[in-house]
Amino acid sequence: MKQHMQIAIDGPVAAGKGTIARLLAKKINARYVDSGAMYRAVAVLGLRKNISLENPVELLLELKKVPLRLRPARDKFSFDVYLNDENVQDNIRTSEVSRGSAVVAQYPKIRSYLVKIQKEIASKFSVVMEGRDIGTVVLSNADIKIYLIADQKTRALRRQKQLEEKGEYVSFEKVLQETIERDNRDMSRAINPLKKASDAIEFDTSNMSIEQVINELVEIIKEKKI
């Protein structure tokens, strides 16, 4: 493996990015980076400080006061997100924070602030980084770019299961509607919208197992000889 290999994985919510990126990173001895966790942390910060998530100026001012950092996790294959010295990894997966992260992710200056941190991490470690603008913006020169998709109903079912595992019980209809709304926001925002990079390899995970996807990705990496 070359020094500081970069693999970018993009796609809509619940397409399998997180699970696949984490397992792939472990498989190839790289670091998994969840860029979305950073936007979720900004939402947590706003909610805690009673700052309207519709107020990007005040959010950014607060973010500069309360440093957001990525630090290596105990598993040695990923990072946890911190606000100051507090690990907020366990606070970022609620449906309220998920909705909030989609709002704050629309703001150019907040995106720019977080992208700088993401690029810095990728300059220091071999990474499998996942998000919605990794292959197009953050790691535009990544060694391999992957774009994961799945139909909206499949993704809504996955998201509903994730919430239930955390003790949140939300109707399928509501989760599906939130999935549709999230797709619309991600794909239509003015800055760095979700889209497939021209040189990305697309996988439809609707009817693929995680193991199938991982195996195919490992083969792609071997072929690239990186």
C-alpha cells in the first residue's frame, strides 16, 4: 500500500456508506472517516447552545469558539468526533440531530470549515472517507472513488432499523418521507451538492450483501495496485 492512500465513498443517506467504509478500512489497514459525523456534531453544538440551525453566522462563530476535532478511536481504524475535549460520538445519531445536520450542511462557510479538517486528516493517514462530496470536493484526487446507491424504500427500511436499534421508534412512512426530503436537500443545495464524480465506480447496494460489496472493493484496490 502506498503512503496515505485515499478512498472516497459517496452516496445518499442509508446507502451503506458507513458500514462498508468502516469494514473496508479495517480490511486494508486504513482509517475510516465519517465526514457526516462532523456535520452532526455542529448540529449538536447548535442544539445545546440554543442556536437556531437556520442561523449559519452564529453557528460558525460558536464553532470557532468550541473546536471540533477528529481523534483516533479505540478501535484504531476510525475517528471519534469531539467538541472541545468531549467525545460526542454517542450523541450524534438521533433523528433530531440527523435532521439538523442536513440543515447545517447547506451552509458554505460551515462546509468550508469542516472540509479543511477533512483534508488535513487525509494528508496524515491512509483513509476510507465517506460522505456526500468526498470524491467531488474533499478528495477530488482520491485513488479510488465509489458511489453507493440504493432505492429509497430500501434505504428508509435500513434507517428505520438503525433508529430502532438505538431505541427510537419511528413509523416507516415518516422515515421514508425524511429520506426523500434529505435526498432533495443533499442533491439541490447550492454548494457541493451530492452527485457522482465522473470517475467514480457506482454500486447499487439494494440487493447486495455487505460482504459482496466489500469483496468487490478489495478486488478493485488490488487491481489498482495502491
